Amino acid sequence: MQNRSIEPYLNCSFECGCGRTHKSLFAHYIFEQGAIEKLPALLSQLGYTKPYLISDTHTYAIAGIVAEEVLHTAGIHFTSHVLKSPENGDLAADEHALGSVAMANDKDADIIISIGTGTINDLGRYFSYITGKPFMLIATAPSMDGLVSGVAPLIFHNMKITFPAQEPLALICDPEIMAKAPLKMLAAGAADILGKYNCLLDWKLSHIINDEYYCDTIAGIMRTAVDQTMESTKGLASHDSKAVSVLTEALVLSGIAMDFSGNSRPASGAEHHQSHYWEMQFLFDGIPAVLHGTKVGIGTVLMLELYNTLAEMEKPDFAKIRAEISQRLSMEDWEKEMHRCYRDGAEGIIELEKKSKKNNPDGLLKRLAVIEEKWDEIRSLAQTAPKASEIYHVLEQMGAAKIPADVGIPRQYVYDSIRYGKELRDRYTILQLMWDIGRLDENAGKLVDKYCAEK
């Protein structure tokens, strides 16, 4: 079954009004009951004869066993590797898990098939990329927006880094399996898409201030995904199959948008900086992992609060901002803060700043000149942002986490993620803007007071 909003983007290439050629290798989208039974015929059609299946304890039970039985019945030889899921929390997509996937690999396999959604998908498509073998995904839950994207966020040396990866040739989804996913996974997928409200604002903001590449076509695809998700949220709490289908399609569209842009820019902004920062802290402290989309939803509420604040803000005194630049943290003190916050990952953060010079006074002065000149345009952009309270209410309706305490994120984590989460990426967002105009620390305090109980 092909959906009309996805079909035009399957295995496509077109010249866009943005001046670039957008391409997608993603060619087959099978979303129907019993979809896994179509796997042998699809492999035959594509010319592959020896797949390497990757799953974890949970996804193997959900769909891996069925996939093996279908392949065995069809006489297709395969290798299967099941990663052990932790008793508490979720499997991490780190170098240890990737090493396990590599060591179990059959060098004669001619295609990689991940059976899962989040971590297993990321591991499979990155392993596919580094081995040069094609990739296919059998999804088990609509819990994240990277189903068909060409990037993979992995943990390397305690840092969350987005690596280039192989987009799938095909995505296989059985609606019965997807609809039976735990509510927390459905809510995580929807929250991940709701985060695009903020992503698109951040992307446009950087276009205004830094003249970063921006594409209305890609942004339009992402807005379609967001609009569809907003329509589906009410049905997710009851595992309504139509709502799950709509959400899955939105997640696919998000991945297509990332493929067209060549990076995660249309789908990852300041809300993802929050999520990645908290994930790193959980790893450092041995706290069980929380679903990516769940954290993104919470981060979206916080970052939209910043946009709502910006929308009401009077034009700053830019002369005063420039005069006070020398009073900001020295590089030495900033590095101390990075070691406090990022711990084992601090050196990577410091090296990134040396290359990007996000906090360099000269670069700041150049940006301030643009921000001052284009203040009205920037403020008008902020006024298009939905109210944080609206997204909070939607998350609440789905039974999703809304505030940091809902998933055990401590107050200090939140305060530091708002102040220093921007250091994770060389990517201009609302966090960098607030820092540029000297309002970041002040607003971090206000947000923590509003959304995090005192301890």
C-alpha cells in the first residue's frame, strides 16, 4: 500500500527551486497487514539473496522471529544477530553495540536488514554505510523520525554525534505490529515530530542571521508531517490504527526531508540539543535511558517558551550588549564549565568550539549587527511559533511526558542544558540567539523555575 503523500518521493530526483537537486534512494514503502511476508519477494525483486538481520531482544520477539520464519520457508539463507536489551531502559546506539553488530556480521551477506525502530535502525543503517552494503528496515514502532533518513545519531566517546548513514531501499511496516507498540513509543514518535515546530523556526532563524541554506520545499514536507501528526494525536492513546498509520507516514516524511537536505537540519534544532545533553548525562550517571522522542517533546516545550518570550521582547539595547561582551565568560572559565557539564565528553566540545568559534567575540559582533538590522523580521518569525502551552496540552492528551520530572531529568540537568546544550553542535538555534543578545542565562533560570520543582 502506497500513500499518496509519500509516493511522489520514492526513488526520486528533481531540480528544486532552492537551486539544488533533491534525491532519494528510498524506493519501497510497504505498510499493510502481513507486510513481513512480502520480504522474500522484495529481496528477489531487488536481487539480494543473503540478508544479515539485526534486532534486539524485544524487536526479535515482535518481528524478528516472523522474519526468520518467512525467509526460512522461502529458502533464503540469512544471518541473524540479536543484541541483548538491558533489563532497565533501552539499548544504547554506541560503539559497543556497533562492535557487536560488526563481529556477528557475515561477510558474504549482501544486504543489511534492521528489525526495530530507534537504536537498531541507527546501528543498521550506519553499519550499512561503513560496509557499503544496501539497507532495509522492518519497523516495529512509530517511535522516531529517522525511519528512512540518511543520518544516524550515535554515541561515540560519550558524545552524541550525528553520522552519515545509508537510507533504506525499503521500509516494511505491519500496521498491527505498529499499533500494538507501547503507548510510550507512540507518544515518543509523535513528540519527535511535534519538535519540528521548533526545528523549522531554528532553521529559518539561521537563514535570516547567517544566510544558511534553506529550502521552502523541504520545510513544506516537514510542515505536512507536523500537521498530520497533530491530527493523529487524539487517537494514539487508544492505539487507533488510523492514527498510527498517519503518524508513521509523518515519520517517513520527516526522514525524506532530511535526505533531501543532506543533513538533519530540518528535523533537529535546539530541542534535540536538550535531548542529547540529557541522554549524555544519563549515560554518565548510569541512569536508564529514556526514549529519544520523549525527551524531544519535553525539550520542545522549553524551546518554544524561548520563542514565545522572543515574540514579546522589545528590541534590545545593542550598544549595551556590545559594551558588555568583555564581561562574558573567559575561554578558560568556559572550558571549566564544559568539563563540569560534559565530563568525559568535554574535550570533544572544546575542539568543536575551536573549529566553529560560535562564542568568538568577532563572530558575535558580526551576528549582532545582523540581528539588530533584522530584529523586526526575527521577532515576526518568533510570533509564528505555537504557544508552548499548546504543545504541552497535546503531550498531556497523549499521556506523554511533558516536563523533565516526568522522566526523572534533574533540575540541574535542565539548567545546564539550556545554558550549554548549544555547544553540542555547530548549529544556530534559539539558544545561540538568546546567548548572542545576553538573555540565555536569565531565561534558563526562568524556565527551570517554571518547569522544574525545587530539590
